[in-house]
Amino acid sequence: MIQEAKHLIESRTVIRPSIAVVLGSGLGAFADELVDQVAIPYSSLPGWPVSTAIGHAGKLVIGKLGNLDLAVMAGRAHLYEGNTPAQVVYGVRVLHSLGVRSIVFTNAAGGINLALERGGLVLISDHINLQCCNPLVGPNDDSLGPRFPDMSEAYSREYREIARQVAAELGIPISEGVYAAMLGPCYETPAEIRYLRTIGADVVGMSTVVETIAANHMGMKVLGISCVTNMAAGILPQKIHHEEVLEAGAMVRDTLVRLLKALLPRLVEQGDGGLQSAG
Ligand code: HPA
């Protein structure tokens, strides 16, 4: 299946990206920035799970950002939609087969750390997997990566440093914190948020972690950026609505586009992303 999807994509464009961005809820606008782009709906890619979440476009866009060859996943599959972990990481596996070696995951997240504010950006320094599943369970494909992959730097320290630097140059405030991944689809209870704060989480969401595990297993370098779309349950005296999550995504969209446009070329210059893969 992966090979079929790879060949279909390669037949549609001559652009061969070594870096990709995955856009979270309400953050799909960045895909419009690509020129010479081909947009392939997930529904026409063999094996690719179709995203049903509102606010997710559901297409793979390959094009150029300035001189940079780039792949953008506008929309992603979530576990809470009923997808298996293998389905959730399918897109990342196809991107890897295309030669992508650097990947930036963006997501919408609830702010747990009281120093955070709605509309703020957070670089993910690490994660806590509370989704009770792992995409590497089952026989290991030794050609992709080791049986027991190291996760002590799941989110590249070098990429985080570059991101902090680029954000500072652009005057964009950005903090850094630990992302806790919950299965969803309900938002957390206030007691769960107090628990997550106690165990060291700064933001909470329902995505990114299984993809980051699969990407690390395959030796890809990962950067994660959370957009704080709401303060987590129980912090403010109001309920959480998906609409406010999408609204905040729209608020931060322009800032995120500005950051990504400056940041992505710098990641490729600095990191392994600049090397073309053999496979
Ligand atoms: N919790 C979990 N996922 C989320 C949240 C939240 O508060 N906001 C956006 N995604």
C-alpha cells in the first residue's frame, strides 16, 4: 500500500521534498502558501485514512515554498476517529518513503500551564503518551528502525533551538513545554487536568504522539508546535467548545504561517533534512 501511494504521488509531481509539515485543527491555511502545488485528496491515495474531524482539510499538498521543496499534510487521522495506530501513522510512513527526513507536527492543544495564554505557541520539548497505544506494537520492520527505539530526544533539540531563534528574529513569542496526549474525543475533566499538571504536562491534545513515535523509529527529525486554542478544563469558569478551538486556530494562523515560512528553510539548511535519501 505504502509503495502504491508513493508511486501515485511521484507520478503527480516532480517535486521531491525532504521536509514535511502536518497541519492540525484550524491550521490548514499554510498549505495555500505553496506554489507549483499539487493537492491530492487523501481519499484518492491508496491506504490513506480519510480525516473526518471538522477543521481538517484532508489533502496532501506538495509544492514549493520559495526554493524549498515541501510536503504538507492538511489534516491528519486521529485515534478518536476509530483509526488504528497504524492508520494514524500511515501518512508519516508514506512521507518517509518519499524521502522526507524532517517533519514538523503542528496541533491544537489545551493550555495546562497557567503561564500560557489562548493563542500562544508552544514548542514541544517532550511528550507523555497517555493514549494507551503505540504504533510500533507488533512485528518490527528492521529495515525501518530498531525494535526498541530511543526516545530521549523525540523532538530534536537542534530544531527547537532554530525555532526559538527564528521566532525571536520575527518577534513571535513562543514558549516550550511537555505535551500530554489523550485519546479523546471528549475534553478532559478538571481532575484529569490537575493530574496532568502534576505529572509535568504543560499542554494537552489528542494527536502528534503516535506520529512522533513512528517518525523517530524511522530516524526522522521531529519538531512539534502546539497552538494553545483554549485553556484546559477547569482553569477558566467556562466550558470548552470545538468552535473556540477552531477560532483560536484562525487567530494564530497568520503568525504560524509567518513562523513556518522562515523556519522551514532554516531546518533544512541546518539539519539532516537537506540530505536526499537513498530510499
Ligand atoms: N484538550 C485536548 N485536546 C485539545 C484541547 C484540550 O483542551 N484543545 C485543543 N485540543
